[in-house]
Amino acid sequence: MAIRQKTEMTIKLSGRGTSHSRSESRVDGLMHVIDEPVARGGTNEGPSPTATAYSALIGCTNVIGNKCADKLGVDIGHLSFEMEVDFDRRGVLLMEEVDVPFKAIRLEVTSDGTATEEELAAVAKETEKFCRISKLYEQSGTDLTVTWRKA
């Protein structure tokens, strides 16, 4: 008998601020540290909150991209990523409220697998449909460009 997966769930996290810049979050039994660089008064024990947010796009693209490739029977091998983020810092500097702090994100995904350009384009299209972090950025108004290419 196949196991039915839940389509909706509530995810619970806990966290605490250990200083003015450093926080710890617990999710799925793992601890995640978010901090600020020393130059901004932190201890640099983890990525900043904003770096954590845009790094999540790489992680999601990797996971969902591999799932989509598997579903399509396409060998994408390992993926590597290069990303540029146009970040409006006025909000974090408390200068003024910014509705779309991440103005644009350009993500280049490189596959070292045997997939053809056409197969890679199919994986990219499927990944775009299902990567929830890319949806989060797009729906917030970020100009998101994700480009897939062969190594």
C-alpha cells in the first residue's frame, strides 16, 4: 500500500536571539545560526538574514531541479550556481520602508550531466513551476531570471 503524503502541513520552528545580531533557529531537529558580519557588529557565526533568504533560492533550485530531472528521466549530474542579487538596503538601514528589497536576482545554473540543451530546458521549465522559493521572490515583485546551461 502506498503512503499518502500530506498536501498541507504546519511547520514549527523555535528560536532565540543570543545577542543583538545573532539568532539560533531550530527546525527539523537542526540548529541554524543567523548572524551579521563583524563589520556590522555581529560575530560572523552564520550568514546574515538577507544572505540566508537569497541562499535559499540556490538550495531550492538544487532540490527541486534534481527531483524534476529524476521525474523526467534526465541526467543533470551535479548543479553549480552563480547568483547576483540587486538589493535595496534602505530598509535594513532604517532609512525608509522598501516594498521590494530584492530588486532583481540573476541565477545561473550549470549542469555537468549528460542532459541535452533541450532536456535541460525541460528540467528548467518544470523547476520554475515547483520551486517555492522562486515563487516567493516572483510574487513579492523581484525580477527573477534563472538561466540553465551545460558545463
